[in-house]
Amino acid sequence: MVYVDAQSGRSRLVEITALELLQSTRAGAGKLPPAERRHDVTILDIFGNAAIVRVDATAWVDYLEEIKWNGRWVIVNVVWENRPRTR
């Protein structure tokens, strides 16, 4: 994810590991009541054993890089952007 510092306006790339993402999810990050959830999934492209998928969630948009490995689709990378907060 690209993080833009509000004071300086400079951008930096924020990386987290799969373990950090799992731990954050287990701790409840991003948890919303069912009525407020949005989770539209669009397969943008598939070529052989590779795919690009877009997930429109309530608070962010994910772009997933996936591969078919041992007969199962698995995520190998995620790039995401948070949606602007509405007040």
C-alpha cells in the first residue's frame, strides 16, 4: 500500500507480511457488522495458471495476484488502497 504523509505530502510503500496480516485480522482489524460489509469480487484476467483479481471491500480495494498451485488457486501478492473515509 502507498501511504502519503499528510504533513510532507511524500509517499512511501508500506509492506506487511502474511503473518502480520493474519494477526491483524485475528485481532479484529477491518471487522464490520454484516449489514455494512461490501465484498464484490471481479476476476480481471486469467492466463494459464495465473490470475489477477479485484476485491471491492467496504474500506479498501485489493488487487490479488494468484496462481494455481497443486490444483488450488492461492494468493501470492496483494496490493491495496484504502477508500477515503466518509463522515
